[in-house]
Amino acid sequence: MRADARRNRDRIVQTALDLLAERGPGVSMEEIARAAGLGVGTLYRHFPDRRGLLEEIGMDVLHRLRAEVRSLVGRELPGWEVLNLLVGYCTGQPLALLKSLAEDTAEDGAGTCTVGARERIELQREVTGLLEEIAGRAQREGAVRGDITPGEVIELFSATVCRPGARPGDAMTRVMLDGLRA
């Protein structure tokens, strides 16, 4: 790929990441192209359809999330501290996109999953398992209430931080953390 084409592709992906984190998965291809300072034709030369762009970005986000979670698990920090660090990391990511992609895949039916969708589903399962491990550790340490399962902790976490415009100190995030605290 030529250097200018690579720069355009990178600009499209970064702009899409920023817009998706801020406004959610409803951002149009035209809005992404305009915000990237490129024509819609340039965007479509790199990504033939919206689904292709969103799948690529979703995989990138998931790979980075997995790396972040693995890094935090390996640091031997208290579980509560890890959950708070994850709130800070996750609120800046377009995680609502992942929910949207998962819902679209579920609507397609398990038998019609593409190879990319299967890979994304497996990666999401791995990340969820790591997050549940962190939640369980925080519960064993007595920092997170024990009357809910680690899976339910992650469902609450997901509902709060995987929404467009989520911020570490916003009201929903504060209430979620206060509600999880033992």
C-alpha cells in the first residue's frame, strides 16, 4: 500500500474510533469521511461497506482491551484497583460498538457467522473471562459485594462503561462503583 493510502486508512480508522467512542455505533460513513477530511469515495476504497469498517475497528478495540486487561491482571494489584483502572481505560473506548456488533451477529444466527465474527466472539469471551476473574478476585478480597456473581458485576460494568460518552467520573459510573463496593 502506498504511503498516502496508508495515511488515509489510518486517518479513517482513528477518526471512526474517536466518533464511535463519543457518539456510538450510529455514526454514518459520511460523517466519518467528513471528520477525517476525506471524501466518501476514499473511505469506500478502503472499506467497501460499513460492516467491514466496524468489524475491523471492533477487532482492533478488542485486541487492545485484551492486552490492557492481561497487563492489569499480571500486575498483582488489588481487584478493586484493577476495576477502577479498567473504568478509566474502557470509558475512552468505543465499546458500545462491540455490543452493536454482537447484537448484529446474534440476529444473523450462529450458522451464518463469518470467520471474522467467530474470531471476535471468541476474543470477547476471553476478555469477559478475564474480567470475571478480576471481579471474583475483588470479591474474594472483600472489596466488591458478594451477593452478586462475577458475571453480574461485569454486566453492570459493561452497561455503565460501554456506552457512548461514558467518563470515569460521570454519575452513572460513580453510582455503579458505589453500588459494587462492599
